[in-house]
Amino acid sequence: MNPETPLPPHLGARYRPGMETETAPPRLRDRLRALFWPPRPRVLAGGYAALVAAMGLWGIAFQARLSSRLPSTLDWQAAASLLEREARPGDAVALSPMWAERAREVLPASIPVMALPRYAREIEDLVGVRRVWLLSLPDAPGKSGVIESDLAARASSRDEPQRLGELQVARYDLRSPTLPLAWLPDRLAGARVDLGGQPCVAGPTGAFRCPGPPWMRVAREVREIDFLPRPCLYAHPGPDPRASLSMEFPAVPMGRVLRGHTGIIGDAALDGRAPVRLVVEVDGEFLANVDEPPRKPGWHLFHLDTSRYAGRTRNLTFRVSTADAARRWFCFEAMTLP
């Protein structure tokens, strides 16, 4: 240090040569900060370890409590006895949550069981159902109130829920049930089916076998469409786009509306191939085109006005065709409504 340079005031008489370059010892405040506020990587690692430990403990506790939150065999038997005693034609069971599929095994076979995520009127028709018995697991994981809200919005009355152990049963009487004059999949046995003018032959199961590849047939089936089971008419279009697959249903009682749905089965709905066209005719007269779009999975609604035929019987014809038949596993359903 230059002798002529004045000493820093904080050194004063304690100064010795070279002292200004020495590292000052850590202060108490710096030591406490290092102890209670460690470097960021150490904080993150400690937080992650604590989170993993908390999740592990939560998982152990969840598994330990799970059996007490699910119905016992006695609970299921009580629900089956109740429905066997109280149910009548036009009733169906809805499950909440929808994965409670054990109901199909234990409930009376005469009562249809529905496992759908929603029951709103604009989403599900619930064809032929007058009353819905909601069978729910109130304490089960994944339980929500959406299904109860959908049914309550469609119901004219509702019975108070009955608790049966870890099950709960409530009955909803639908305000305006969907009661079709005719549901076409149930009338397949009396239909006339052909492929490009060549007749298809009815088999012992009621399905029609058409000329061509093995998948050329028409049958009433329950198929997976958009991840849900749908009863429908399987009607794969033929390989020749000029030869449509034709299904004629004679003497169908007509109302003011022809309502139905179309869909492609399984993952084939994601294929970017040509759309499937469903042509609807009444007594040979064109009524409408219904196109099933590619790359759009779903159970797509069509709603056609048939009020000029209401109160009479007519021959309904559906023609299925496409420009590219590969993997076009087409299914549809239709009904006439008053």
C-alpha cells in the first residue's frame, strides 16, 4: 500500500501490510444463511425426496382403505334382490362410476345394464327405457355427480336413495322416454339385403352374408364405437363404389322424425380414408344423404323430418357406399319417432 495513501477508516490502528487483500472470516449471519437457506439444487433435491415419500405413504394408506370403500358380496346380493323384486319392463340400470361392471354378473339378466359416462338427453337416447335405477358406489375412487345430474335433469320424479352397505340405489322415472314406433336393428330379420343388386343370404343367426370378401355381411351387433358399446347394424360397404350395400325394411310405421346415429368401429375411425355415405330412401324416393366423416371418431347423430309420412307405414331403404372400403367398418342405427 502506498504510504501516502490514507488508511481506510475501518482499519485504523489495526492495519498491517497486506491486510487489505485478506479474506474476511464469515460472519454469523452468513453462516446462518448457509444453514437455513442451502443452495438451490440441494433444496430441489430435498423437496423431491419429500414429495416421493409423501406419495408413497399416501399410496399405502389408499390401498389399506380401499377394501372398506368397495361393496362386499352381501351388498351386491342385496342390490340384486331389490331389483329382482322392484324392476319391471322398461327399466334399466345405470352404473356410477361406470367401471363398476360387476353389476352385470350379479344383477338379474332381465334388466339391461348401462355403463356410460353421460346420460344427458342430447347425448344418449336411452331407447325404450322408462325408468333408470342408478346403482352407485358413493365412496369409490373416481366417483362424481355428473351421472346423477344428467338423470335428475331427465326425470319427472326420483325415489330417495337406499343405502345397501357400500352401494346406493335410486330410481329415476324419465319425463319423456324415447319410445320409438320402430327401431330398425330389431327388424333386420324381415329386411331385404343386397350388394349391387346381388342378394345377400340370411344365416341361422339372423345375419346376412353378401357376395365378396368375408367382411361383406349385415348383422345386428354390439360394437365398440368411440370407446363405448353400441347396439347397431354392422354394414361394411362393398369394395366397388358403384355397387352400394342396400337394406330395405318393409312396412315400417312412420312418425314425424327418423332419428339415428352412425359410426366407424374401433381405431379405424382415425383413418383418413374416404367418408362413408348412407343414403336414406322412403318408398324408393330419396330422403337424405348422411355422411360419416373420416378422422372423426364418434357416434354421430342424424335427425330427419318425416312428418309427411306420419301415421302410415312405408318401406325404408338404407344404401351404404364409399370410394375406399378398406377398414370402413361402418355401423348405424335408426328409429322412427312419433
